[in-house]
Amino acid sequence: MENIVFEMDYEEEHKRRAAEDESSTATAIFDRAINSNFLKAYSDTMDAIPKIIVPEDKANYEYLLAKCDEMAKCWGGKIRGIVDYQKWDAHIYLTLPFAEFGCDEELGLLKEIAEKSHSVTFSATKDGKVELNIFIYYFQEIADKRAILEEEILKDDELVSLLEKHSEETNEYKSEVIHWFIEYAVKKMGKSREELAPGIVKEVLSDPDAFFQRIEELKRQCDNENDGQNG
């Protein structure tokens, strides 16, 4: 029997999309937020708000710290845990000679790390080792963060203008993708738009974001296939 191999190289596609994004409104929003006073003002406001420790996050941090300490001892690695009262979060940095989760216990720990943290990053160190950065919120502000964010945004007229433009572009883009999907479904299923409409509306209403992500991915796959055939 022949080997079953799946192999794709998305490097060029990623570069192309990154180049397209450089001139996008979303990039302009990011640049404005970074280069203006917005982020500093928002950060200063958030830092001034009283915080409380989230009991569940504290328990998860202590549990994962102990488990990662055991792993560091077993594999001859390094560990550093910090509850940061300046940045108001908690991190566990676990450095290992390699990262392999090969038995039920190790796979169980990997699952627990994912479930009990808010973010996990794997990165390579300069000396060729693997570092896990386990992030946990740990603290919670006693305030409406969304209201504070909106208040700071409204102070920056240029940022507000860019966000409004991006919203208009996003709605237009979503309309184009949904229109493409309807035409695609008509051709594939051999049904009229009127016959397909009830099912599509049901999907949209049940979970709009998930539905749009699925049809967006479908369109991307079809576009890539067409590019391959035309190339």
C-alpha cells in the first residue's frame, strides 16, 4: 500500500494576504491605536481601577505551577512563575529540552493546561529548547471594561472614523461572501434561491459568526482551487 500523505505550503498565500492587509483599514486602525495616545490612555485608566483576585484563576495558577514544576524536575528544565502586580496577570514560563506529550498522564496535563489557562504559547529559545508560556488573567477589574474602552475610543476622532469605515467595509464584504455562497449552493444543489433561503436563514440565526466563518473558509478553498487550475 502507498503512504497517505497530506502536504500543503501556505507560505506564499500568507505573504500575499499580509501584503494586502498592509493597505487595509484594519491595519490603519492598528497603526493609529499603537502610534497615538490611545493605548497609553486606556492602559493608564485600566491600571487605576481597583482589582480583585479571581479565586478560580488563582487555584488554576497554583495547580499548573505545581504540575509544571514536576515536569521541569523530571526533564531537567527550568520554571518561572509570576503573579504580576504591575501588569495585573499571571504567567508560568516552562523551559524544556524538548516538548513531547506521549503517555496518557502527559496528554492529560496538556489538556489541563489548555482548560485551566487563557492562553498557551510554544516558542523556541535561542539555545534550541522549547518554552511554554502559560497565561492566566488572575485579576479582574471592578468596572465595566467595555464602557471604558468605548469612552477612550470616542476621544480619538481619527480612530472613530477608521472604525466606522472598517464597519462599512466589513458589512459589504460579508454581503459579497453570502451572495457568493447562495450562488454556489444554487449550482451545487440544483435548487432555486427561494428553496434554499429557509435553510440559510435558519443557519444564520442559529450562530451568525460560525456560519459566516464556514462559508468564508469554503469560498477561500474554492478560490485556491481555481487559482491552482488557472496557474
